[in-house]
Amino acid sequence: MTRRVAIIGHPVSHSRSPLIHGYWLRQHGIDGDYGVRDVAPEDIAPFLADFPASGLVGGNVTVPHKEAAFRACAVRDPVAAALGAVNTLWLEGDNLHGANTDVHGFLANLDAAEPEWARALGEAVVLGAGGAARAILYGLLERGVDRVVVANRTLARAQTLRDQFGPRILPVDWRDLGGRLIGCRLLVNTTSLGMKGQPPLDLDLSALSPDALVTDIVYVPLETPLLKAAKARGLATVDGLGMLLHQAVPGFARWFGVRPEVTPELRALVIADLKAKGQFA
Ligand code: ATR
């Protein structure tokens, strides 16, 4: 019987997950289907509470349902438990299990592009303090980064992250960011600045270390103004599309029993879709 999985969100029509998983299903000749379920906020709790009735064996969860999915799971993996957010669901019997693969996606994307990125890093700078920043802090601390400066427009949210993750997190006011970039070797943007339709992230990158790596989780456009500015300075950059592709791997492996690969062909497929929708640049 066809194993059915879907991306669950609201809105969700823009999601690239069906394209990604559809590619892997075809590549491996698997009798599976990856669809889309738009579930309104008032309907998500009953939908998840009776997940077997949905006809799905699992799913991905996106905005705004990751916290609801966390609450609905009978069993959560340690990353999801630490983050309070679930983006990958599967059934074991009638029990709903949940994981968070955003941390894996972030780390695997950097590993693939710059295998030595975490070596002797010292301090990293993360911009933003939302759900994506939380996953990235978890990943950076797990990799042994000494300290992570978190700069956010709303300082209180950065302070909440220090309360959760401890003294290796240094919250700073957005206006004091400049000084923290001196000699910085890893800069991560998790804010929506630079996304198509949003203001650019306008930072002076001249103080960064010449061997700094700059990465953005925004991938619409693929080359954000931040990445463009970093490239212009000769700095190494990693775009956000890889995080999306890598976070999808553990879910596919779980639902379909094959660990898929993030290939150049898959990346090209998603880039072609971005171009077709006028979202590439
Ligand atoms: P996500 O869960 O995707 O990380 P989020 O919780 O909405 O999304 O967080 C978005 C991040 O972008 C936040 O850090 C937000 O800053 P605030 O906490 O001050 O809201 C940041 N952000 C969004 N628009 C911004 C802007 N115009 N200037 C600076 N930061 C901005």
C-alpha cells in the first residue's frame, strides 16, 4: 500500500518539501506519496490527536504548527524535547512520534560546504532569536563552539535563549552588534531580513576575520544581500537552501527506509523551481 506523508502547515502551498521528497521517491522507485495538508490553527490539535485517521504514516510540520506538534507527540527525540518544537512526525502503532531535524539540517549543510567550519571557532555570532535561532544555537553548542553572541532587535528574546542554553550564550542589543563582529569567524543570519519583500540586512562586514564563514538561512532569494556583501569581501558563504535539503533527510529515511542523498541534481531542481516562481534573485 502506498505510504502517504505530507507537509502540514498554514499556509503551506509555497512549500518545497513535496518537490524534494518527490525527487527521492522517484529516484528510489518507492511506492510513496508526499502531499500537502493545509490545517488551520483551530484544527491542528484535533488533527494531530487523531493522526492515524488522516491516512498519513508521518509528516513534516511547518509554521505555525511546530509547537502544537510537539505537544501532540507521545514520544519526542532529545532535540525536539530541548527545542519544544517538532518538524518531523511518524506513527509507531497508534503512537505519534516527533523529531526536530532543523539542527541536523543546519549542521549538515555547513559540514557539506566547509567540513572544517567548527574547528577552533571560538565565538560565533547569530542574528535573530526566533525558533530557527534556537535550533541553530543547540547545534552550535553541541558542536563545541565556545560562545555564541546572539544579537536581536528585541533583546529580551535573546536573553530568554541564554536562560535556556546557559552562559555560553551572550545576548547583545542589535545596536551593539558592530563591536561583536571584530575577528568573528562564523556569522549566521536567522532573521527574516534579506528575504524577498523584507528590508535587506545591512551590516558592515569589514571587521570579520578574513577566514570568516557567513551563512544565511534565508534562501529566497538564494543569494541574499548579506551573502552578496560577504562574497564581495572574499569571505566564504553558505546559502540557506542546503539547510532545507538536509533537514529533509532524516524524515525520508524514517518513513521510507532509505537514507536519501542531497545531490547536486536535487539542488538544481529546487533552484529551477525558485527561478520559475521568480524567487531566485
Ligand atoms: P523563526 O521562528 O523563523 O526564527 P521568528 O520567531 O518570527 O521566526 O523570528 C524572526 C527573527 O527575525 C526575530 O529574531 C526577529 O526579531 P524580533 O525578535 O525583534 O522580532 C527578526 N526580525 C524580523 N524582522 C526584523 C527587522 N525588521 N529588524 C530586525 N530583526 C528582525
